[in-house]
Amino acid sequence: MTPLRTAVIVLVAATAAGGVFAPSALPRTNGRIAFQTNRQGDNEVFTMNADGSGQTAVSNNPYSDFAPVWSPNGKKIAFVSNRDGNFEIYSMRADGSRQRRLTNDPNADVDPAWSPDGSRIAFVSNRVGFQNDIYVMQESGASVVRLTTSAGHEGSPAWEPNGSRIAFDFTAIGARTQIWLMNADGGNRTLLIESARSNFQPTWSPDGDRIAFTSDRDDDHEVYTANVGEPLNETNLTNNPANDYGPAWSPDGSRIAFATDRNLYVEIFLMDAADGTGAVRIAEGPGSSQPAWEPA
């Protein structure tokens, strides 16, 4: 599995989920959640309140729009689309207006991640050879700089809340995917989380002390958290026979949204960040995934 897997895969349910969907009774705090879903026949970016109410399509394009991420001030959403023939990074206002393309390259540009100060966007591209590297550009799309050059595949860049480091997953040739850290300029690359199986999709807690990530070390995909530093204290939060992945922290750090196929359709659930309890469904399928929480 290469890091491009999380951005370009379209997850479609094989059969209908049981039960009737209703938004949870959670209070409407912690801002909105952006996510992707193919419930309208193609992938679109939606937003919703943190309790699952107010679900609204904002990208509205006949092509595939996915992988949404919020700007730090909550006014814009960056996302990926193939509307111009290949996968490129776009941005739009949070209501879907003023959609504009930021990258323009014949290769795939995916996995956007906004810097905490809103001035830059990191992303993944296979522009050089047969590997995926992490790049960074100005939020306007100008001044693209390549940060990684290792043989293999980097993906899922995530900025530390103070902007000094970027977490990412890396698949060395012939090896499993593991989670690494590097400085925001690409220097001082260090291994953070490794196991005999794959670990990927890192995302920082708002206080910068922990990272949530996905791992298949239990023979299915689960959402874990770990400290940034020793001891790691890696904790399986989902612990479910289904596939749970793509974690996103709430701005206050109390909850984590994630995608799961535990009801056969891929849907979005919410759980307590401390121990994974209180899991509730907030977005039904099919193909609802890649939640991203609006900053405080």
C-alpha cells in the first residue's frame, strides 16, 4: 500500500447497512466537520455540524472531489479533484464558492495539509520518478518546494500544531509503512512509530502531545494514539473487527472522528479521544470518510 492509497481510493459499500441513521445527541460544539462521500454517485466534499446535523454538499462537481482539510482560520477548505484530467489540489471557501486550482502538474498531487499559520500547504506528489514525495507550497499554489527525496513513498503529511515539524507515513521499498517526523523544512528526519505491520495516517492532537494514527497490526485497520516521545503508550481506541481508520481530532482534543465499515457501508463515527468509548455514527454511507475538523 502506498501513501496515495488514502487519497484516490473510492470506498463503495457492497450491501446496505442495517438500522436507521439519526444524528447523535452530542452538543454542537467543536465546529464543523468536512468529509468526503459518494452518496450522490461521485465523491463530493460535504460539511456537517459535530453532531452530524446540517450535512451540506459544498464541492458540487461531476468529477471526484475528496480529501478535504480546513485552513486554520476555518474560512477555506483545500481538497483534491480530478476535474481537470488528473488529481490536483484545489481550494474553496467553506461554503463551496470561489473554487480554484492550486497545483498544475501532469502527475498526481494529493493529501493536502495546511500549515498552522495558514501560509503554506504540504501535499504529496509522484512528480519525480516512481516515488511519492512530500512537497510544500504557498497557500496560493506558488513556490513549490520538494521536502523529501528518499526512495520509497511518503504520504499523509500532518503539521505539528506549533508548525515546527511534520508527521508523515513512509513506505520504504520492500518494507511496511511506518510513521516518521521531520522538521518543516524536511530536515532531521526521525522514526516515531513502527511495528511489524503498517502504521499510517498520522494526525496531531491540538496540544501537540499525542498523535492518532491507523494501524493494521491487529489484522484489521484500527485507530491508535501514541505519545510524541517516550514512553509512546500506544493505545488501540477502536478495537473492533471492522476496519477503522482516518482519525481526526476535535479542536479541544476530547473526541476523534474516524471512518469505519462496521455497518458494512463506510461511515463516519465519533468517539472519546481518551479511551475510544462512546462511539456514535454521525455520517451515514455509502463511502463517507476522511473527516477533517474545523479549527477552533
